[in-house]
Amino acid sequence: MLENIRIKNVALIEESDIKFKGGLNILSGETGSGKSMIIDSINFALGGRVNRDFIRKDTESARVEALFSGNEYINSILSENGIETEDDFSVIITRTFNTSGKSVCRINGTMVTAGAVKNISEYLIDIHGQHEHQSLLNPKKHIFLLDKFCGVALDEKLEVLGVLYSQYKSVLKSIDELNGDEMQRAQRMDMLYFQKEDIENAKLKVGEEEELTERRKVLSNLEKVVRLAGNSLELLYEGSLNGVSATDNISDALYNIQTLADIDPSISHISENLSTVSALLDDVCHELKAYFRNAESDPDELMRIDERLNMIYSLKRKYGKSIAEILEFYNRIVKELEFMENSEEILSKLYLEKSKLEDEINLICKEISDIRKEKALIIESEIEKELKDLEMKNAIFKINIKDKEMFTSKGKDNVEFLISANMGEELKPLSRIASGGEMSRVMLALKSILSEVDTIDTFIFDEIDTGVSGRTAQKVAEKMSNVSKKNQIICITHLPQIASMADNHLLIEKYTENNRTTTDVIQLSNEESISEICRLMGGVTITDATIQAAKDMKLQADNFKRQ
């Protein structure tokens, strides 16, 4: 809901910080006091167009900041548009407009276009009256609202349709691929054959590159490897020219200790341990000799390894970052080739599957359409009843459901709300309602029924009381109060019946100071609200009877809201 709006340098408003509440927020005041400027400011913040007259005289720029309390659904929409979200789901929309005609918009500090603000704000607020920001005028939303009313029965059918439609799209894609340009297809197959043979000839193995790289490191340092291995063999096994090898020394020591153990058994464990050391040293010398022989055996091995690694690097540049990725790529092209080589047989099967899916989808689309049409009749009746209560006794409301040529994931229905506001008029789209007062009452009737499923929390009604008085005014007031129990309503009114229903009453006043006219917004207490209702009822002269009538009206409104 809209919690707060801060307006600076807009027309007659120098600076105003307006706090709104849940329920019914009423804006009233003398004609020309600037009530519509509040709505204009909200509409401007939400991306609406303005001209330079919007800016207060003798100032450089106008600024409007609107704070909304959102929800997870709104946060997901912001995230999809690359806008940062707040943990408390709050949404701050800021817009400035300067005398050069430049406008700057931000949502939660992120700079966005006015169009983006307008698109996102459609999920936050509806303005009904002389402004264009009305979600119910968008036929694309009508099927969404109707489906919400249809409940679980429709949801289950749509879920099944969604699965079938996804399969259908996949089949169409496969058919398109096989039915593509013959020359392109032949070129594609030639390329796939080349790639397949290129990879097959390499006979790659996972882990091969790492093994070759390690071996290359050894061969690149062959002189050092041979020297170190040879010296080690000399020290451990062969002995140098001036000394005895470690093997000989350990062998002599082992003989001495075994002889000593025969004399003193307490050191027999030393004999056993040294015997183990001698055996391990023999194994080490055996492995080292084999390593030394291999190191010297093949002088061309380094060249062959370099050639192999260069071939692997070349394949990596073309087919993947590793041997594993190259082999993955190979498996994909093999499958694609099999698919293309067997295209005629596969096409035949795909066309059969397509036909079968179309039959299944058309059947479930018929079931979905039947559910919608049945629910539409109920909604039409309920909305016409609401319109009659609002003194549009001859109004006819119709939910027009027509078959489209092709189905989508939502079925085959094209849904649009139509209305005939007066006797003898033809049914026409909501957007073609001529009268602002009629438009607002139609929207109120729709909201009375659709507020249960509409995702927008805040509605603004401007000019809803145009041409309304007496019993109709009371009915409008009661309907607005009922809708405001679950939604926030902001309403400009001249009618005491509507003003008396206010949960939050704001007075718009205009005053002149230092030859400058300024509009101010004042939050009224209960007593001050009664005084304003008196003004709306009695005009200039306020009598005791007017005051009592205002109190009675306020009391009746409070009693109605408590019911």
C-alpha cells in the first residue's frame, strides 16, 4: 500500500509530506484548493507525463517521492528488472522533473526509465478517474482476473495444459530443425562428420593430458634426472671409486648384529628391524635401476609428447576446455548426426506425436474454456447487481470469451470485459467509457467483486462522485468502505456521505502569504472531520442542524463499518 508521499515544488505545493493509512483515505477541500494536484503528483511519480507547468513558479525542479509497502511478489518483479529489493519489502519511487524538461526516475535508489516505473507501478496501485493508470482497462489482465476466480479446478487443468504445451513446443522445434533449408542441413552434416572424425582420430583419454605434462617435465630435465638417479644408485648400490655402497655397509652391519644377537638375544629386535631396512633398500635400488634405464632409453620421447600435447591443445581450442569437455561435445554431435541421418523416420514419428498432442491440448482447452464461461456468468451477474446499487440500473456487463486461432499455455480463450453503461448503447471495451463518473463507478463495482483476487493493494478514485447524489452517494460510500476493508483506497470527494466513511481524512487547503499562493495538506481529527462534513453538507452557512446532521452521518458511517 501507499504509506507516504513527499511532494516538493509541484504547482501550488511548496512542500508537503502526506501520510496515508490502510482503509479509506479521503481527500476533501474547496474547489480549486489543489486536491487533483495530489493525484497528479502520485501519477507523476508512477511514470505519468507532465509539462513544465507542473513545476512550481520560480523554482528549478519538482520532486515527488512515494513509499510503498510491498510483498514477496513485488520483490520478485523488482529483481527481474535488476532493481535492488529491501528486506521489509518496501518500495521507494523517486522522480524529479526540471525546467529543461529532463526527468530522472529511481526505484530503491536504482535509476530507471519512466516507462519502467510505469510498468512496475501497475502492480502497486490503480488510479481511476481522469488518469490513464488503470490496470482493469488492460484486456491482457482480464483473463488473469477471471482465472483467479475459477479456483483450483482451473489451476489443475492449466497445470496439465502447461506440461502438454511444453512438450508440443519441443516437438515443433524438432520438426523445424529437420525441415530446415536442405543446403544448410547438408553443410551442417558435413561439419558434424568432420568434427566427429577429428575427435575420433585423436583417441583421447580422460587424464591423458596431465600424465603427458608430468612426463614432459621429467624429459625436459633429463640430464639432471640421469645425474641424480645415477649418483643415488652409486651411493646406495654400486659404491663410488673411493667408498663402499650403502647396501654393502648395511649388509655388513646386519651380519655383525645377527652374530651379536646370537650372543645377546636382547637385541634380536634390532636385527629384525635392520633386516627389514635391508630388504626395503634392495627394493628401492631395484626400482631406481629401472627408472635410470627408462630415463636413458628413448631420446625421441620428448618430441612425441610435444606433438601429442599440441594436438590436444588444438582440439581444446575447437571443442572444449578439457578432454572431458571434448568427449562431451563428441557425444552431442554423434546424437545430432544420428538424428539427422534418420530424419525421415523421425519426422514421421514427430508429426504423429504433434497430432496426438494437438488433440489432447484442444480437449483440455475446451474443458478450461467451459470452466471460464461458467464462472463468467456468475461474475457478470454479481457485477451488474453492484452497478444497479450504484444507480447504473441499465448497465450490462459482459465477459466476452472468444476462441483464438491457436492455443497457448493459457488455453485458446481471448477474454475481454465489455460494458454498456446506458440503455440502448452497444457493449464496448471498458476503455471506451466516456464519462469519468461512470468510469469510476464501474471500476468500483469491479473492485467490489474482483478485490478478492486482484493483486493490487491500493486504489485511487478521482471524480467518483461526478453526477452522484442522494441514495447513490450513500451506496458509493458503503461500497468503498467495504472494499477498503481489504484494500487501501485514496479518494477525492465533494460528497459528505463518502467523506463520513473516512478512516483517514485529509483536508486540502489553499492560502496566500507574501503574495504567494500555497496548497497545504492537513490530517483531520474526528471533530475536524465532522466540521469538514458540515462544510460539504451546508456550504457557507453552518447551522446547529447542519452540525447535528454531520454528527449523525458520521455516527451512521461508524456503525456501518462496525457491522
